[in-house]
Amino acid sequence: MDAQFWTALVQIIGLDIVLSGDNAVVIALACRRLPPRQQRIGIVVGSLAAVGMRVLFALVVTWLMGIPMLKIVGGLLLFWIGWKLLAGDEAEGEGHVADAGSLWGALRTIMVADAVMSLDNVIAVAAAAKGSAFLLALGLLVSIPLVVFGATFLLKMIDRFPIIVTIGAALIGYVAGEVIIGDILVRGWVDASAHWLHWVAPAAGAAGLVAAADLRLRRVPVPETAGEAIAAPAAVFGARMVLSAAAAFVAAKFAVDGISSDAWWHAAAPAFAAAVAVAGVEVAARLLRARG
């Protein structure tokens, strides 16, 4: 195995770390109402499904990326999933059984979300693999423990800090915004004439989903203090900002085609904008609840 092999492997792992964080959030939110034994099953099966879909999509990436509206539909599906995960608590509080309250319901939610999220990252992963299915599979297998650990950790933290549910749904809305503007129908126009949408669309997706939930759902978790309203989105989106910047820096360092030397900033900036937007929404939501 030569230096080129190890370089490509490092690139793939760096890109997968970012996506693994997104997958872990979805898995944790979807499994949070399951019994402990089913939670473990959901985490393992969901993690394997996430990695398996990335391998599958990377092998047919050229065909997939040529389908118009695929990412737009996928992004809208992510918005629906984020809303459904928040609304599940509302249904549970009213005595109804939420769909994701069963193991099959949770796995179905995870697999749909994993499929859409994989679509948005598979081009970069496939480019780093340079056509090597073995290299692609090896790099993705390394990311399985990251997803399992991340989802397990988040499930434990949700019990202590329920606001993670809301911020996790905001992250799903963030990814949905990213996915939609990456569709073949609008990508060229966005890059040429509306580059600002790379910041605005993810931030608007995150803040819009949380704002809609705060207005329409009575049981959606809200921050207990103004400090929590700022700290929660700062922690979640700050982590994504660091991971995105690190992945872009590694890609630039090893000269992946089409990656510029300042790509780390372009990768991190949308997450920063989303953290500010969601923090603003959460502060406003807390003030409204306090007055009501």
C-alpha cells in the first residue's frame, strides 16, 4: 500500500466524520423513546444502514447525480423527518403512539434520513476514493464506531438536556437546506449568481424548522435559561463547524480536485450562521413561553 492509498483513506475518513455526526443525531432522536434493548438494536442497525447506503450510492454516484429534483425531494423529506421527530413528543404527550416509538418506525426514519444525507456527501467521498470500492468500503467501515458512539452518547445526554432534541432537529433542517441547493436544477445558478445561499439556506432550514415547532407544538423542548438557548446551538453547530472545517482542511492539504486552500472557511461558515440563527430563535421562544 503506497502513500496515495493512505492519503485517500485519510480523506475519506475525514469526510465521513462529518456525516457520521449527522447520522448519530438522527439515530439518537429516532431511538430515544425505545426500550434500552431496542435502542441498542436501533443504533447498530441504523449505523450499518448509514454506512451501507454511502457505499451503495458512491458506486452509482454518476447516475444518481444526473437525476433532476432528486436532492430537492430528499431535502423536503428531511424537513418532514425533523418535524416528525419533534411532533412525536407531542403525540406521545396526548396519549397517541408515535411512529418512531416502535423499533421498525425508528429504523424506517433512520434509513430514509441516512439515504438523503448520503446523497449530499457521496460525490466528495467517491472523488477521494478515485474509483476504488475497497478503499471506499474500508474508510466507511472505520466510521461505524463513530456513529455508534455518537448516537449512544447523545441518547444519554438527551435525558439530562431535553433541548438536544430541538437542536438535533435543527441540524436535520440545516442538512435539508444544504441538500436542496445542491440539486442539479439549481446548483449552477446558486454557484454563479446566489452563492450567499450556501450560508442562508442551511441556516434558514435549521432556524425555520425550530421556529415552526416552537409555534405549533406545545411540548417541544425549549431552553430553561437564556444561556442554554445560546449554548445548545453553539455546541451542536460548533461541533459541526469544527468537523466540516477539519475535513475541508484535510482535503485541501492533500490536494483533492476542486478544493481550494481556504475551503475550510467556506465549509465552516454556514454552521456558524446556523448557530446564530437558531440561538436567536431559541431565545425568542423562551421569552414567549415565559410571557405566556
